[in-house]
Amino acid sequence: MQDEVREKSVALTIKVGKAGGRLTAGLLKWAIRKYLAQAQ
């Protein structure tokens, strides 16, 4: 039972981490584009 809970929480953390990483990368790209557009 304990192992099952641990596995599920690890899987959830990995899923959230992947989604969070994508979100952060998207935000960074957007911010860089905005900055470059203003710099011109």
C-alpha cells in the first residue's frame, strides 16, 4: 500500500514537472520575442 502511494505521487510529480517545464519554456520564448520586438 505504501509503495503504491509513493509510486503514484512520484508519477504525478513527474507529470507536473514536465508540464511546468513546458510552460516555463513557452513563457521564456514569449518574453524574448516581446523584448526583441521592442528592441528593434
